[in-house]
Amino acid sequence: MLCADLVDVRWKDKSGRARRGVANLEDISLSGACLQMDNQIPANTAVRVMYPRGEFSGTVKYCHFREIGFYIGVQFEPGSRWSQRHYKPLHLLDPRRLVRRAVTRAEKPPLSNPAIS
């Protein structure tokens, strides 16, 4: 699911010092998420993604810099799966709904306009 929402991210750096940053939640699924941050977090780092009424725990799988910041892929721990019932990001978009809507519109016959005939 594509989305946009601000979340708090917490992790420990190589020296064991607690770190914290704000991230834009770019997309989310049952098993993970993509975050966009100003901070770089190395792969295999344990993170906690905090949202207003809870948190997800996971591991960084990738961290790539792209023009406006670092894109960080997080794989959630087995007991930390996402569900809309528990957390619905502020701007949530299911691309499958857009495709279904486009197909439905394409299948409808055009409306006739008697003024043009």
C-alpha cells in the first residue's frame, strides 16, 4: 500500500548509542515498510517504527540515498505485522483499487449526449 505519514524511528548505532529520527512512511505491507529519512541506518540494524498508538519492530534490509534522502526498507519481525485495523496511515492508497476503478470506467459505454446528435 502506498501511503504518507510521519513516524518516529528508533535504533542503536554501532557504538550502542540510542538514536532517533522522524521518517516519512512511503509504503507499508503486512511484512514491512519503506521509510524516507534524513538519517542513514545500516542494513541489519534493528529498528522500532513508532506510530501514535503502537509500534512495529523490524530489521533494516536496505538503505539507499536518492536525491532527497535515504530510503530504508524494513522487514517486520514475525509478531509485528501491519493491519489497517490497528494502524491506518494518514494518506493510504491501494494501487489495486485504482486499477479496478480504471477497468470499470473503461468497460462502461460512453454516455450519449442528445445535444450533440
